[in-house]
Amino acid sequence: MNFQLTEEQSALVAAVQQILQDHADLPQSARAASHWFNETLQALLAENGYLNVGREFGALEAALVVIEAAKMPVLTEVAATALIAPQLLGEESLEGPVAILNGRDLSRAHRNLPIARHALIDLGDDVALLPIEAENVETVPSILAYPFGRFRRPPDLRAARRLRCQAGALRHWWRVALSAESAGAAQAAVAFTLNHVKQRHVFGHPVAVFQSVQHRMVQCHMVATALYYLALRAAWSGKVYDADVAACYAQQHIKKLVVDLHQFSGAMGVTNEFALHLWTYRLRALQTEAGGMVECALDIARHR
């Protein structure tokens, strides 16, 4: 893998950054909330074709869009719609937002279910493609920085469309997507904290001048950078092993990122008024998905 993006990929990243930055501000009423889903930005991404890049260009380009969207304080659903769904459905388009559900327990709360138009459900061997009825979903309050919801009544999976023998592919690309989301959120959280420690003064000096802070910030930067390249490699190669490694690394290092970055933020780091939680608590939500670190590690061992 060449670590330099092509001219076309660089242009894609610049274009998506522009549209995201134009709509990145949180409204004042949402600054203390756990998250804020920007429906206008979601629609703009769809209208301008950014949610279709996985189908038109490839998984690597889709991962680049996922990473950039994950850097924003406002929430959009890009990973499942732009990256996962095209890998399962090919040229067929699927209206998003899309939720990814584990069919072993549909009674619990699921990430992105309250905003979803469709769900892809892992049934073990097959995947169920289920249209979501908004009236059948209740929102579940959560401190994690995504909308969570559960079904009011169990969905009728017999009426859902079946994608035969596609559950393995779903789990594969789910891990690629969560590693890309983790990479974007981690990079944004590190940059946000770095700006804070440069401006925050203690004992007459910026927090950033203390060597112990510098060492741990470098480690956090290293983790975020490694996440970025592992996610892109997994998307570029399309190999299950690379996806497992990227997801395992992300889920293994999330705790360190969350603890260190909030500690460097001092008392502000434990308040919702400080925007850091919009990224770190996304990471916490992703930490247990697609089997979590343990299942990823066991799959890596089986591949080896």
C-alpha cells in the first residue's frame, strides 16, 4: 500500500472536508447533549454523492469519507451507508441511514436505530435487510455519543429480504467501518485535546510544556495515526485478516485514549460542555461492536 493518497483521493478528501466544515457547528441548544444528529448534513452528503463513493470508486475511498465524517462534532451516519452496504449489495443502492444489528439479541438497544431507514441484521449465516418503521423504534437515553434505540415489538424477520451466506462479509466490513470511524474520532479527539493543553495554563505555564503530558500526548497521537493507516489498509486490501487487526487494535487502545485525553482536560473533561466527549464516547460505543476485542483477537489467531 502506498501511504500517499492519489490526486483523485486527495481531491475527494478536500471536497468532503469542505462540505463537512460548512455544517460542523453544534447549535447552542445541543452543546450539552450526548450527541446531535445533523439531518441537513446527512441529506447533503447523500445528494452530493459522498454516500455513494463505495459503489462508484471503492472501499478505500469510502473509508476516507467515513474518517472525515467521524472527525466532526456533529453526527452523521456514513460508515454503514457508504462502506458496508455497497460491499454486500454491489450496484444496488440502499437508502440510509443504515443501522447494523446483531440478530442474536434484537431486544436490546442498538446504535443508530432511531435514525435508520434500513437495518442490516447479522443472523449468523445470512443477513436480513429490514426496512425500519420509525413508529416501532423508541429512543433509549445514553451517554454514548450516538443515538440508541430499541424495537417496541420484535421485527418480523420472515418478511425481511435475506442475503444468503453474507453474514461473514457483513462482519468483515463492519470491522473495517468501525476501525475507520475510530480513526477519525481518535484523530479529532487528540487534536482537540492538544489545542486545549496548549491554551490551558497551570503554575504560570501551558499544560503542554510538562514532559509527562508531552510523552502521553505523543503516545495518543501514535495510536490515532496507527488507527488511520490500519483502517485504510483494511479497506484497500479487502482482506479479512487486515480488518480483524485494525478493529482489534482500535478496540484495544480506546481505553488509553479516553483516560489520557480526559485526564489532560482536567475538570472540564468530565463535563458535557467540553466537546471532547463527542469523540471519546463514540469510541466507547464502538469498543464492543462486531464481537469486540476478544473475538477479533481470536479470529486473528485462527487466521495465523
